[in-house]
Amino acid sequence: MIIAFGWAFVLGVCFLGVLGVREYQREHRIRFRWQNQFLYELFENRYFHFSPVFFLSIVVVASLGIGWVQQAWQRFTPVPFQWLWILLLLWVIVWSLLAWIKPRMHPWFLLMHIIILVLTWMMLAVGIYATYLGPYEALNRFLPWTMTIQWLFQSFLLINPRLRTWYQLERIEEENKKPRVQRPSWFVLAYTTWLSLANGLLFFVSWLIALLIG
């Protein structure tokens, strides 16, 4: 059951992502750029915008992630694992909220993005500790090492000095036109969030592979 919930969550996230990109590009006639666009913008199209389908899709996928956490809580019970499951539960909840929260909701917008970055880092750190010292042979074969690589990558994302000035925009001046500002082609808060989400999703995949092997 734990493996079924896990793969259903991963596939659900991938399905929403592919569908969001397809509908975004169909409506806006431009390519979705994860380098400088946010999760909420992925679903700004006629298929998802203000649609109950969008709400139900996010709820269903998030429920699958929560179901995986519940199954894992019952199967892996030592204290370090319980802390891990709490962090993972919060990660799934914040991930789902990012699909709605927009910049005009500042400071919630910035706060939710900071939380997802830090939660991913903490989740991997606790995961390394729990699996390395835990009594489960199926988990400590390779999970501590793969998660260490992920944790180092997440640490690199967090110490990026450009995050301090994440709000800076580019000034565009065109001949005979009023100057305007826009996001740079690589907007640090946007791509750092996407990379953190991918890192968290890889966490799920690594666990599922470990459970299948074990």
C-alpha cells in the first residue's frame, strides 16, 4: 500500500505538471519558462483558472502524498522517522499552497517559498540521520548516500547569495517607448523553488526504489 500511494503521488504530480505546461502553452502561445515563472503561473489558463477541476486535482494529488506519509508513519516508527514524516507532511501541504499563492499576497508569497526551501533541506537532513542510524536494512543500503547528495545540492541552493536580492527586476529601455521592468530570464526565487520541488519529488522516488529493492 505504501508503494502504491507513493507512485500514485509521483505520477499525479508529473501528470499535473505536463497538463499545466500543455494548457499554458496552448492558451498563451509561448513556452512556459520555469527559470523565471512560478508554480501558480503554470495553472493560469482556461482549463485550470478558477476551475473546480484544478482545486480537486490539487486536493487529490496532495491527499495521495498525505496517504503515503500516513502509511510510512505506521511502518517506520522510531522517533527520527516520526520527525521526518511530520516534515514531509508539511512539505506536501506547502507544495499544494504554492499553486494558489501569488505575489500580490505578499508577505505570504515570500514566506511560503522560504518555507518550501527550508523544509526540503530539513527533510533531507533528517532523512539522512534516520536512515543511516535506523534499524531498516532496506533503507540504509543507499538512501543515506543519495540523500546526502540531494542535501548538498539543496544547501547550495540555500546559500546562493542572489537569493538576498530575489526581488530585483530588469529595466528595459526601448527607443521612443516608456521604460519598463520585467523579471530577468533567470529569476532566482523561481528557479530555486522549482529545483527544490524537484529535489523533494526525487526524495519520494528514492524511497520508493529502496522499498521495492528491499
